[in-house]
Amino acid sequence: MSNPPMIQPLGPLMLDVEGLSLNDADRTRLLHPLVGAVILFARNYQDRVQVTSLIAEIKSLRSPELLIAVDQEGGRVQRFQTEFTRLPAVASFGELWQQDKQTAPMRAFESAFTMAQELISVGVDFSFAPVFDVTSIESEVIGDRSFHPHPSAASELLGAYIDGMHSAGMVAVAKHFPGHGGVSGDSHHCLPCDGRELSEIMAHDLVPYRELIEEIQGVMSAHVMFDQCDAQIPTFSSYWLEDMLRQELGFEGVVFSDDLSMEGAQEANAGSIAALADRAISAGCDMVLICNRPDLADQVLADLQFNVDQRLSARLSALRARS
């Protein structure tokens, strides 16, 4: 007879797990009160039966159940592939839009609906999608992950894509706020710097946010330095997360940090990983990600001081998929 799930509210940390099933170290981390969600990667996926079992085991640990997320954008970024529809890179919808402005939004809707429906069927709550980044230069990390280089076209296609996700029962999480499309560097491996003025960013990168802010339930911050706007990257910036995202744009959903183990976050602020998590939360992140570094996850779980409460847990629970 299995043990009943532990009853405790969802905390502000999203962690990963090591393999195709849970080991003892995974279980210990996921039962920690600071944890509220799990992100899955390609290494956690073998086939639909296996991943359904893994997710069910994760969700059986606690009540309310831990949230399950994945990056399933399509194109280069699709963690689950075998037995899942191979989704096109979203830039293909922008290319189609150039020739057929009626068909392109329908294709974006269909792809998003398929993505969301397939993930929900195995127990995933949400994908970190869609990418709101509007490219203004050649960007190695964004590239064909961007719907269109023109903000109004991107907004139209993003709106259709979000409608597809919602129709399947999944929330939309926009990334990477305020924009990763104006830098060539990859924040996984460096700290990119975008030297544009705020007026230029608002007229370009922030257009989709302004037009679609009421349609999105989550936003993920960018590990990019906008040195003409603030001395901190958005992940650690109350200017970007509170003044601009919350106040100026009116966003009322959940704010996620990008992965704090990435070089963009590590280079931006010296200090322990727990100090970085605390700084991100203090700046306005509701949930912070620590991925692919179980040693860093253990440090945060040991050192982060945070009082988990039912209000945060309810905000996070609102992201749960509707099957």
C-alpha cells in the first residue's frame, strides 16, 4: 500500500530530476517544502508510457501535486520526440505569413493545440511557450524560435498560438522578458549585453507583451543585461519585473526566472546560488529554476530562507493543466 501524499503548499523552486524514474535523492529534494514544480528534459523521456509513469510518481508525492513543466516549443527545442508529433520551428509560421496571412495563424493555432494536447495527455501541466522574443539581429540562441522579426506580425501569430494552447487546456508562459532577440550571445554560456535604449525596446520587443498581456498566465525573465535601462539583468531587477512588467504592462500572472545555473545569471551576480535565488525572488520572481546541477539545488534547499504560504501555492496551482 503506497504512502499518502504529503500535504504542504507549493514552494518557489522548480527543480529537475536525474533520469527516467525517481531515485532517492530526487524524492528527498521534491519533498522539500521550498519545491513547487519539476521541469523535465530529454533525458527524462523514453516513451509515452515511461514518462506518464514518471509524472504520476512525481505527482503522487505531495498534495497539492507538484507542477510539471517542459520546453516543448518545436524545432530545435522539443524535449519529447519519439511518439510525439514533431513540431515545426515557429519561424515557419512567420515565413508562411509572408505569403498567406490567413493560413499562417491557423497553422500556429494547430501546432500549439497539438503540442498542448499531447503534453496534457501524459500529465504535463505546461510548456515554457511561446517565445515572445522578436529578433532584431542574428541571434544564435533565438533564431528560428522567434515567430517573426516584425512585432505586429509576431503578435498576430503569438495570439493564434496562445489560443491553441488555451483551447487544449494549457496556460501560456511567455519568454524571455523583456526580450532576448536583440543579442547574439547565448545566455546559457555567457552574459549577453543589449545596449539599446528603453524607447527602442518598447517599440520593438515589448509590443507582443503590450498587445497580449491579458492572454498570458506566466512570464519567464531573460538573463540579458540592458545596461541603458538598469544595472541588473531582468531576473534580478525590480525595475523590469515590478515597474515595467507588473505596473507598466499590467501583468498579473506568475513570474519565472530562467535557470539560475546558466552563465548569464552566474556572471551577472556574484554570490552563492541561494543568494541568487533570494535576489530573484526579492526582485519579483514567483518561482526560480535551478536545472542540471543537483549540487546547486541542494545548496538552495539548505540555505534559502523563504516562508512558503498558501497564497503563493494558489497562484502556482492556477497554472495546472485542464484536461
